[in-house]
Amino acid sequence: MGYQTRPVFQGQGGDILTGSCIAGHSGAVERMSGDLPLNINIKEPRWDQSTFMGRAQHFFMVTDPRNVLLSSEVLDDAKVIVEDYRKGVVKPGLTEDQLWRAKYIYDSAFHPDTGEKMLLIGRMSAQVPMNMTITGCMLTFYRTTPAVVFWQWVNQSFNAVVNYTNRSGDAPITVNQLGAAYVSATTGAVVTALGLKSLTKRLPAIIGRFVPFAAVAAANCINIPFMRQRELKYGIPVTDEEGNRLGESANAAQQAIAQVVVSRIGMAVPAMAIPPVIMNALEKKAFMKRFPVLNAPVQVGLVGLCLVFATPLCCALFPQKSSMKVSSLELELQESIRQSSPHTTTVYFNKGL
């Protein structure tokens, strides 16, 4: 109730017009003033994704931590607005800014391929609050073996949820695959952390502070490919420029996963490299020696400040809608595309996050 359906017609020059705007016996068509046009492409981000700045603006919206606080009712309302608009159904009084806001709320909570509502802590909007807490604790409690094991386990448990939630494609992952990826990544992170910790005992204290970063980088190289192993085996959906599905490609999956690994490690660099240097200097000050309890909160705050910028900027390193030349795909898929879409030279796919 309260929504109006306006049939969509294609006018001259490709303009999309509405049935309620058709007037006169001559068939002349005019857009009804005051109505939101139906030719706004909300399938794509609001900003130009061919440039780094455009992608950065997009991901600052997608990773906005405030979206975590939105209620299920707000999320569902945004989904209705977006899905109805795609069908040519417009809520009366809806402005273009409100439409884009609904689109970004929708994108922050619903998977782009499956349309399912994502787990709260797995959403990109939860990256900053979750990672600032976990990373801050990893950097604070790195001196004892139990603390290293515990916080690496917590971090990899969180990463497993994020990787599963933001996987590319619509293929399900089995419990066995999920468990194997989780155990492998956690083991890799703990072994790396403990191994480097033992090697740095005789080195300056500042070196030991970077052990958590090395462990996180190693774990990302293990966790993400394992969590998305089904994509590597069976491929991810590839489409033409108009979004028509052309098949599944494992080669595209390899490129997508490699880009995500680089982005994730990049996200960790500022948050795990800058605070240790600052904290190493602060802990020598009389104030911090007098109030050692401030160590963890200060560290978490510094990490959070870094992540607010590092998360969207590193997500923006590569286009979300990644591309690949048809000639780089599997031979069978190349042949299939040549037969079904002979003019297509480049395919597109969601690289995941």
C-alpha cells in the first residue's frame, strides 16, 4: 500500500519513461514533473568505479560502521524500496538521495549474488568495530603464548565468518569445507605467530610487536583461498557488460581471490604497523607507566582510527565488479561464449570482499 506502479517504456535516445507520462493521440511522451525517473542505474555504485577515488567514495559508504546499528525494519524497508524501484514501482515522494541511501543500506546488509541477509558481524560495516577490538587486543597481548594463541584464534574465527559471508557467487559451501578452511587458517596463524615470537626473543622489543601482523598476513593467504575453495574448483559466475550470465570460470575465481587477499593484507598494514610504533614510544612515558591499564584502550583507539580509513581505501584497490578478457578464460568457456555471445570480448564478475 502507498506505492504506485508505473509501467516502463523505452523512449527515443534510450530514455526510460513511464506509462503514466504517455499523453496525446500522437503518441508523444513526456516525463511527469516531480516524479523520480526510473532510469537511475542502482545496480551499479553511485560513483565512477573506473577510478580509485570513485571506488573509495563507494566503500566509505559500504563500510560505514553506523550501518551496523540499523534495525531489521530499516534494512527490510531499504530492500523493498530497491527491489520495487528495479521493477518500476516507486514510493510517492521518494527522492534520488533517499533512493541511493536505501541502495547503500541494502548493499551493506544483503549479499549481492544470493540476496540473503548477511550475518551481522560478517558485513563490511562491521569490519571497523570488530577489527579494531580484535587487532588492538592482538597488539596488546602478544607477550605470552596463551594470549597469542587465544587472540589469533579469535581473529581467525572472525575472518572465517567474514570470508564466508562475503564469498563471491551463489554456490553453497559445505560444513566440511568450512571446517577445513577454519582449522587450516587458525593453525597457520598460530604456528606463524608462535614461530616468529620465538625468533624475536633476542631482538628489540619493537620487532616483537610486528609478529601479529605477520601472522595475520600468513593466515589471510590460507584462510581466504580455503574458505572459497569451491569457487576455485567450480568457478564463479561471469557475465557480459549487461549482466547476462555466460557461465562459471575458475580462472576468474583465482583473480578474484588474489585481489581480495591483497586488499585484506593492505587493510592490516596501517592498523598493525602504525600503532606498535606509537605505543612503543608511549609506554616509555611516565603517564603510561603510571596507568598501564590504559594500554589496551589506547591501542584499540589507534587501531580504530587507522581502520576507518584503511578499510574502505584498501577495498577500493580493485573494482568490485572485476573484469577479465575472454581469451584468459578456460578454453571450453571461451568456445561457449563465442557461440552464445560472439561480440563479447570481456567478462565481468563479483570479486567478493
